[in-house]
Amino acid sequence: MKTQRLLIVLTFANLALLIFLFTQLPPAVVAREATPVLRGRALEIVDARGEVRASITVHPANTRKGGEHYPETVLLRLITERGRPSVKISASEQLTGLAFAGPTGTKETSVQLGAQGTDSSLKLRNENGRAYLVTP
């Protein structure tokens, strides 16, 4: 009989401890407000396979071989499922541009829209090598 009472007491003690622990844990899912700002040095969006499908990066200013200077530039890329960057949007203090590349397997097919200084242009290019340049 003493063993039975001891088991009953232990059962209630365990139950009380379990209730106490559950009341102390934070809820697993809590509705929270959206974070007002997302800050970072770069952003990558990946697909279900872990492949990068979109990215936003800030490229620092640099000078390439031959002395050509490239200003600090922000670049947005949208990438196809085969890894081809098909849409690029870039912005710097000197040059802003938008480029659309043709599908995988093409090398020349593209549309480029740009503004540099006080000049702007639109360039259309087909895979057969024909190009059309529009400037104001």
C-alpha cells in the first residue's frame, strides 16, 4: 500500500512539474510584426536546390588592368534555372543601366538601356549580329 501511495504522489509531482515547465516555455509560433528594415552587405535568393536565383550586391570601386576605373556599383541580378543572369540592373553615380540577355544558348541576343552622365541610349541586338542603337 505504501508503494502505491508513493507512485501516486510521484505521478502528481511529475504532472505538476510538467505543467510548470509548459507555462514557462515561450510559445513556438508567435505572430510578430515585420522587421522594419533588413540590412546587410548582400542579398541572395535561392531556389529549392540551393542555387542562387537572384542577388543584390554592392561592388566596391576599383581600377582594372589598363587603368580603367569602375565606380562603386549596386547590381541586381535575376538568374535563370540554368544559371544564366538574364536581367541585370546596375546603379552608380556615373552610370545606370538595365540589361536583358537572351535565353541560354544565345550569345548576342540582348537589350541594353543605359544612362551615363547626360547621355542615354537603347541598344537592341539579335543573335544574327544585327544591332540597333537608339540615342536621342
